[in-house]
Amino acid sequence: MRLLLDTHVLMWTLGEPELLTDLERRAIHDRGNDALTSVASIWELAIKQAAGKLKLPAPVADWLPPLLERTRIDTLAIDARHALTAGALPAYHRDPFDRMLVAQAALEGLTLVTRDRAIRQYGVSCLEP
């Protein structure tokens, strides 16, 4: 299974794994699955840290890359198809970062790992809690 981690799930995986459900933890760490994070999530973390809304032990640019490597979470780039699809989505969710994750999951055939119920309205594959 190819998993796309929502930003909150990424943060829990990297810093507060006790907040993950057993299903989420098993799926993310199963070597038979590919775990991905979107560039949109990395951008969101950087923006929140710069705005003082997110406290991390170091700047995102220093803190995140080694953790992604250690946890074997790959990065998914954003391309024009993703941007156009995200922009055309119905307004079930207003967060542009989450809309990008929905578009990427739909276009790339990924299973989104999220607790955000609004995302489920889009009908993309989600890991069921």
C-alpha cells in the first residue's frame, strides 16, 4: 500500500507516536508499504513554524530531513496536475494544504492517512481508523 500522511499524522509519527492508532502505526511502519509526505505538508510546517504557531526543537530545514530519512518516509513533489486538481475540488475543505493532499492521493492512487473527517467527503482512499 502507498500511504500519504496528512500533516498531523506526519508530526505524530516523527514526534508523538503514542498519538497514532495501532492501525496507523502498523501501516506506516510496515516495510511492505510506502509512506510518503507531500511537499505541501513540509511547506505547511515551515509556514507554521515561521509564524510562531508551531514549536519544534530546531528549524524545519534542519529537523525534518534526518527524521524523514530515519523513518523511511519519502517526499512527494507537487506538479501542475496536482495543483489544477486541488484548485478544482469542491469546497468541502477550505485548507489549501489539505486540498493538495486530496488531489495528490486521488491522482497518484495513494491511501491518505488522516483523522480529518472533512477530507473523507472527497471520496479518496483513506486509512480507516
